[in-house]
Amino acid sequence: MSHFFDLPKRLSEPASSSSSGSIGASEKVTAEFPHHTIPTEEVQVLPESRIVMYTDPRSAGADRFRFLRMCLRELWNAGKVRSLLITSPLPKDGKSTIALNLATALAEKGKRKVLLIEADLHHPTLTEQLGLDGVRGLADCLDNGLDPLSVIRRIEPLGWYLLSAGELRSNPTELLQTEALAGLLQKLSAQFDWVLIDSPPVTPLIDALLLARQANATLLVAREGHTPRETLEKAVALLGQQRVLGIVLNGMEGLDRLYSGYYGNSRYPTNNGVKPLRLVEAGKRT
Ligand SMILES: Nc1ncnc2c1ncn2[C@@H]1O[C@H](COP(=O)(O)OP(=O)(O)OP(=O)(O)O)[C@@H](O)[C@H]1O
Ligand SMILES: [Mg+2]
């Protein structure tokens, strides 16, 4: 299993950051912000949500997320990663499913302050999936200068915080191009241990590329039987190899097959400098 630790040594600094080298992620959360004042939303977590970290914590899938958490923690402790973009080459690869599980894994039932940002303004499924309605969020912050800390909700029983997509009144891609995005992410990174950003796919939109410039690193999701190798390669090239921390494979049928077949007989690029960070079984393939 040693290859799981074979992570890229250099991670890109967010475009907005003026620091070099360590981002100081291992330092304590700097803020005085009173997290206990954030309103809580109690949600019903059904098995259909595929949040196996909550619904099936003893499953192999949940174990895969714990392993991913361990890998990410090492980078966090080294001060390399605090904000992480989750994207994929195509629609429906499983980005949001991976983001929900990873947020739940990293939060460790509330021990860590984890913020999940619903930055897919074109197709915001998280808020809907969690059964929240009419919630203000990212779009309102970027469009009207709303303070993001005033619209974040704590999601229970999952133990993390959500900044919803909010109400869209402008072109989403233009909103993500505003300077306000960098300021917003900097502000939020100072208040949370982890900031996860759930994004649209890399193609055909440029939103993921814009968001990747503001995050410390990017996790690419690929789905077994769905994501063609060429589109994965193209996504890595578009994002820039240095920004891609690793590839999460969603929907693999069996880990045995994975271990025996993945590295020797790769369907996905492994020799271009981007190593598979983690292999995740987020649920059986339909
Ligand atoms: N491993 C899996 N096996 C079966 N179904 C899955 C798996 N992973 C995700 N799904 C389902 O596939 C659908 C798409 O997943 P998800 O919303 O996570 O993808 P996405 O990449 O975020 O999509 P979009 O590009 O629309 O944002 C959802 O209904 C989800 O429950
Ligand atoms: Mg999604």
C-alpha cells in the first residue's frame, strides 16, 4: 500500500495567496469567530444519499474515506493543504457524493471544523439533497457582498458546515470570476480547519478552472465505467498537473480487482506525474 503515500511534493499556492512554501495549515484556526453561534440544520440522512461514512460506517467504502482522510491529514499537518477543490472531467462522475463523504470523514463528528462550499452554481444538488430550501449562500455573497459567515449552516448529524450555492441572479461563471471569490475563500480558510469546494465538471464549463486557482489543491474524481481515460487526461492538462493532488476512483466494484489491475494495467494515466491518491468505493455500481 506504499503507493498511497506517493503524493506530489509540490502543491500549487492559491492564486490569491501571497505566501510562499507552507500555507500554515497546521497552525490553529486563527479566528475568534464563535462557531457555536452558527445555526444548525438537522437533516435526514438516507442510504440513497450514499454518505456511507454516516449510513454504513463499517463498510469498505467508509474505510476508503478514512484512508483518504489519513493521507490528507499528513498534508494538513505539513501545512500544505487546507482548501481542496473536488471536481471531475464530466457531469455525474460522483463529485458531490465524494465531497459529502469526505466532509463527513474529515469532520470526525464535529472534532474538526470542516466547511463544504456548494460552488456548482449551475447545478446545486447538495442543498436540495440535504432537504434545505431557500437558503442564501455563495451566489448571494459574490453578488451582493453578503458576509458568508452569516449564511453558513451547521449540518447535523453529519458534523460539518455548509455554504449553500444560494440564489442565482447573475451568470454563475461571471460570478466566479469576480475578485470577491478570492477574498471570500481567504476569509473562510481562516475560520475552518478544512474548506472543501464541490464544483462543476472541468468540461464544458470553466468554473472548475477558476475555482482551482483559489484552492490549495484539487482532487479529481473519476467514475468506473463512466469517465473515459482521454477526458481524465484532458482534465489534468486543463487544471495543470501541479494543482492535481490525486485521483479518486468512484464506484469500483471490488477492491481486489482494483489492487491487482489498476496499477499494472491502468485505464487512467499514472505516468504523467499525477498519482492516484486514493481508491474509493462509494457504493455499488448501478
Ligand atoms: N458509486 C456510485 N454508484 C452508484 N451511484 C452513484 C455512485 N456515486 C454516485 N452515484 C449517484 O450518481 C448520481 C450522480 O452523483 P453525484 O451527484 O455525486 O455526481 P456529480 O459528479 O456531483 O454530478 P454533477 O456533475 O451533476 O454535479 C447521484 O444520483 C449519485 O447518488
Ligand atoms: Mg455535483
